[in-house]
Amino acid sequence: MHQRLFLATFTAAAVLVNVACPKPRKTETPVKENVVKKVDPPKPKSAAETFLEECRATLAKAQGLLPQVKAADAPRTVEGTLLPYNQLLIHMRQSGARAGLIAEVHPDADVRDAARTCEQEVNQFGTALQLDRGLYDAIAAVDVTAADPATQRFVALTLRDFRNAGVDRDEATRTRLQQIDEEITKLGQEFAKALAEDVRAIEIDDVAKLAGMPQDWIDGHKPGADGKIRVTTDYPDYTPFMTYADDDALRRELYVANRSRGNSDKYKNAEVLQQVLALRAEKAMLLDKAHWADFITADKMMKSGKNAAEFIDRVHKLAKKRAEKDHAELLKQLKKHDKKAKVAQDWQRQWLEAQVKKDKYAVDSQRVRAYFPFAQVLQGLLDITSEIYDIQYVPVSDADAGSWHEDVQSFDVMRGATKLGRVHLDMHPRDGKYKHAAQFPINPGIAGVMSPEGALVCNFPKPGPDGPGLMEHDDVVTMFHEFGHLMHEILGGQTQAWLTQAGVATEWDFVEAPSQMFEEWAWSHETLSRFAKHHETGEVIPADLVAQMRKADKFGLGIQTVQQMFYAAISLGFHTADPEKLDMLAEVKRLQKKYTSFPYVEGTTFHTSFGHLMGYSAMYYTYMWSLVIAKDLLTPFEKKGLMNTEVTYAYRDKILAPGGSKDAAVLVKDFLGRDFSFKAFEAFLTK
Ligand SMILES: [Zn+2]
């Protein structure tokens, strides 16, 4: 379970947004008539200018609707006030979501910068909206007593979010809240930009030092003109290298390089983070909360920072024994190489785990990856989701899709003749691109207005002349995970009339449940056998190998779980501490010691490369919390299998399709026929 990120760019509670006065546009210099003929042809607009113009035009539509929403029209009505407000939110979200995506994926750095600029403007407008007392009063004045439940929920959530944002505070406080949000947006972008750009590499001068690496990987890493082989911190390099490279010193070097990203002469993420934490603490205080953790969890399933802390400790206790056993096993393995070893180190973890899996569980990950060439996995995934959700994927040409890079594959998602939405798959790494795996929403699905559109942004091996792009099984799991988000986005965007119900109001700490649940489809022979075929022989992955993989996967579960709780504790702890007294690095070291058995490695600054601290802030616990629910959601499949459409359709209709139209706990109850419980998760963790 590596960190996997879902960016809910706009939740109703944190609707990003911006002021009533759009930035001044560039005015064109009028050509004086008497200057005669010699007029230069207009300079063609750069891609960045064009992007910014289009993004601002969409935002301007939202801004243009504001006076209409607020205009007195007593008595206020759904048609006169709520509908234009909903339309305003749709335009705002469109401009912000597109900017948020393009800032992370566009091949042209100027366009990425333009997108960041537009994103800031959208956020500014959004913050101003939520602090706009006149707007709040207008919405509150709409009589919805006779309206349908969806409309009533829309108004209730909207007003709640306004109050949470501080709309009822005095003018000075609202002005400060606005400034704080604007500053946080800019600092968050700076933090993310550093992570996208700060790719480190180690240089290896002798191919013999690649001992242990798979041959296809070595073939794809020929020495450069200077005779050196470069191994970067990007996933397709990092994961295999940390798993297979026998050279301990090189693995350590790459580990330290990776865990100190965001911390260099050029990139100062520690300073940026410290400022963000101070601003968040100030905002929480202005809104009468003890700290940011309480503020951000109040409208989530978790409800408070204290509940989150208790949850982290509950899981940690459950996993501790298993983690200690795992760790002892790793040390035993290490002693086979070095009799005097006293402790297994974090940079040895993946390498040792792979060996234990091979020796003890007979799972050779090099053998496993031969069944997972990229194109085959993707096709398998499309086929499976087609079958279990009754959908079809129709390829869309680059020109029609308006995609940002030639690598992107776009599809319309259809059911029969009905178009449900559009998806874009941007699956391979490149310079300046987002380094993680995430689903980015683009358009919300609003019935009768627009169909949902989303993108997957991942970093999987690319098929090419040197090989078929063999994926680690871990990558395969990630691909299924991200598709879990994408299906939620598309299938949840079919019937919602109000923006806040198109998945936007889904509680943040529920969003990782559908994605983590769908990982199961990458672990079952029933589903794997459909596409996992040996890239040379075509042989279907053997059932006993999958059974062994599952068993082996349970090895290391203890370590993974406490590691996740370590990350969750950083995320929560940084947002409960007094930022002035917080020594971030000391806190990382302390929590690492408390939660994991791996010693801190000198030279690393994990917090400067922990991207979730921006998007998720205090809520990294979300992954484990959602996993608890995901394990429970799988229970109805146990008897009937993962491809049984009676169950998959029920899941689609009761969990995915309603989007955010009901509280997550209610959706889960609708599907399970009871409240969710810890039982399935406990069994998974302890058996
Ligand atoms: Zn996710």
C-alpha cells in the first residue's frame, strides 16, 4: 500500500475560488490609423496565453452569474437563486479542475505556470464566495420546505460550508480568512511544483553494479554519452531498483535522494510547509477550533482530530505484533547476507521483502512481472469494468479529446447509445509531469447539463522498442485502484442535478473506499486470468502462483500498516501541534520511532517530499479509514465472486451512482443492509 493520491480538487467544504474583480486583461494597443500600412501581423498567441484566456473565460462566466444570484427577487426561489448559483459553481469547478490538471500534466512549463495562475484566481473567487454574506443570505432566504430531498440537501450543505468558512464573522476576520486561503493556495502550488521538478538521480559507472536488476530493465537503461547509467527517483526506476538491486550502498543512496526531495538549495519545501501550517492554525483559531485537525475533520466521517488520533492508535495496536514479526523475518533474511546485521533498514525493506517472498512463499516477482505487459493489463481492466458495470469504451481521437500529450488515450464511456462520460488515461512518466498516481476530475456530471469527465495520471512503464513495458504487480494494483476512483467519478455523475452532489459532497475520508476495494480485482485469479498472460509464451498466469502471491502479500502487511499509521500520525500531528513550537524533522524522527521499527536515516527529510500534506493536510488517515470500509464492502462478493453482476450492479447502483447525494455511512448501509463494522478489516489484518 504505497501512498496513492486522489485529488478532490474541489470539495464543497474547500471550494476553491476568487474575487469579484478579475485580473486586468492585457489590453491590446490600438493601431493608430495614420501610422499607415506597416502593421505587423498579430503575433500568434502562445499556448500558455491561449490556455489562460480560456480558463479565465470560464471563470468569468461564473463571476458574471454572481450579481444575478444575489439580485433581490423576493420571494427567493429555487429557479431564481439556486439554479444560477449551481450554474456558477459548475463554471467555477470546470475552470479550477482543468487548471489543476493542466498544472500537473502539460508538457509545456509555461502552460503549467499559466494553469497555476488560473488556479489561484479560481481559488480566490471561491474563497470570496464562501465569505460573501450577501450570497449566504440570498441562499438562506430560499424556501425549500416544499422542495425535493436533493434540493434540501444541497441548501443544507451549502449553508453549512459557508458557516464553516466563516461567512458569519466580522469584516476584518473575513478579510484575513480570504488572505489566508490565497496564501495557502500559492504555497501549496509551490510545494507541489518542487515535487514534480525535483527529480533526483544516482549515477552508476559500471553495469556490474546493476546486479540483481531484471534484464529488460537493464536493456532500457543504457549508459549515456558519458558512460554513466542514470537511475532516477521516478517510479519506473525507483521501485524496481529498490526491489532488485543487490548493491546496498546504491540502494541507500537512491533512498536518501528520494526522501530528501523538496529540500535543496533550489527547493525549500520545509519553509513552505512551516508557513502553511502556521496559516492553517491561524485559520482554525479564527473559526474557533483548537487546531486545523479539528477544523478539517468536522464535516468528514471522522468528525474530530481526537477521533482520528484514536483511530490511528487502534489500528497501530492491531498491527503492531504482525509488524514486529515481519520485521524479525526481514532481519533473518538480512543475516543471510551479513551475519553481523543488527537491524533491517528502510532502504533494505523492499529488497528483503522480495527475497522473503521468493524464498519462503516461492513468489519470484521477476517471474510475476512477465505476465503484466502494460497494454494487456490496461485492456484487461477496460474489459472487466465493461462487464461488471455494463459500460463500453469507445476510443476518441486526440483532436476530439483535446488532450494535452500524445501519450494520452481518451475514451467515451457508453452504455448502449448513451454517453455516460469521458475518460483520459495519461499513464507514463515524462519531464515536469506529476510523479504520483491520481484521478483528476475535469467536468462534474450534472444531469441534463454535462456528462462527467476525468483523467488518470499515472507513471507506469511504457511499452517501446526495448520491451513491452512490464509492470510490477504493485503497479497493476495501483492501476485498478485509480480506476476505482475513475468509475466513482463517471458512474456517480449520471443523475445529480446539483453540483455538490456530483461526488463533490462525498465525504473526503470515504473517497478511498471504492478505489481500495477495487484493488481486490487485481488479486483474484478469477479476474487476473482474463488478462495476465506471459508476454512471450502467452501462458495464463497459473492459479497457484496467484494463490502464492496472495499469501506472500500478507507478508509485510504488518510493516505496511504501521508505516501507514506513521504517515497518518505525521499528517495529523503536524496539524494539531502549535506551529511555532513544532520542529518538523524532530517530530518525524519521534513518530518514526514510535510507529515503525526502521530507524531514521540521516540526510532524509520525509516531510519535504510528502505531497499529501498539501492536499490531504491532517487527513492521511483517510486511506486506512477507507480501507476498513472497503474490506467490509467486499463481504457480499465473498460467496458470489467478483464478476457476479447481481452484486456488481448492486454495488454500482447503491455506492457509486448516488455520488454525494447521501452521507457515505448511509450508502454503505444501503448496500450492506447494516452499518459498516471493523470486523472484516480486523480479520484481514490479524489472520
Ligand atoms: Zn486513491
